[in-house]
Amino acid sequence: PICLSALSSLLTERMALMRDVAAYKAKHHLPVEDIVREQNVLLQARSNAHEAGLEPQSVEPFISALMNAGKAIQYRYLADWLPRPESFVTHRDLAGIRQRINELDKHLLLTISQRLRAGTLSYTDRAVLAEKTVAPNLTEAEKDNLLDTMRFIQHAPQAPDTGKV
Ligand SMILES: C=C(O[C@@H]1C=C(C(=O)O)C=C[C@H]1O)C(=O)O
């Protein structure tokens, strides 16, 4: 259960940051989708997965689901702000927010790796996670997608110990 609450707070914090990302982009007239950044997030995730003992390919659908949810949340904020342009104030800069997102993604994969040592996620775990993970503008469909792709994540096979030094 410890791992599950850590997981849901990491997910919730990542989703909550999307408000600041959207506000920064609105202020600077930047598009929501940033393909170069997305490629970096995926590359970083593969390397974090490897370090956490996970199969790098198996984390890709989960990371893509995180980014899809992130973009959808931002689009909803921008739509909500259209009639009230004064409401999108942020003092944070994008580089700082992205640094925090990098940390969160790394911790997410480490926590998932730890949790998988206790066995695969059960339906109860999934329900607990779904209930605990609540963020503004995150829909149930996006949450389902996150939890479905999380179940796809696998540990990397252990390197055989040859006994040689
Ligand atoms: C969060 C951002 O917006 C989008 C979502 C991303 C994510 O969830 O990591 C990455 C790039 C963008 O397409 C961002 O630009 O940093």
C-alpha cells in the first residue's frame, strides 16, 4: 500500500503541473504539443527504466499515456481560459517545471519497479490507484489508459550470474 500511495501522489503531482505548463504556454503563445520535448521524455524514460531494472520498451505505452493525458489537461485549461484571459497567471518558468517532471518520471518508474517485486498489480491495486489519483481536468478515460498501460510494464530479465570475477 505504501508504494500505491507513493505512485498516486507522483501521478497526481505530474498532472497538477499541467496547469502551470498550460499557463506558461498561453502567456508565451506556444503550442501545447512539443514533439522534441516528447522525444526527450521518452528517451529519458527508457534510460530510467533500464536503471530501475525494467524492460525499457515496456514503459513506452505508459509514458505515452502520461503525455497524452498531460496534453489533454492543458487543452481543457486553455479552453476554460478563453473567455477569461486574465485567469492564466503563472510565475513558474517552463524549464523549472520540466525539471520537476523529469524527477517525477524517474521516481514513477523506480516506484513501479519496487512495486512489481511484490507481484503484478491486482485489480484491487488498480481500483485503489484509480480512487487515489485525482487531478483537475483529468478524465476517467485518461486515468483508465494510464492504469492499463502501467500493467504492461515488466522487469528486465536478470543477467545470468556466471560466477566469474
Ligand atoms: C508537459 C508539456 O506538454 C506536452 C506534454 C508533455 C509531457 O506530458 O511530458 C511533453 C511535451 C508536450 O507535448 C511540456 O511541454 O513540457
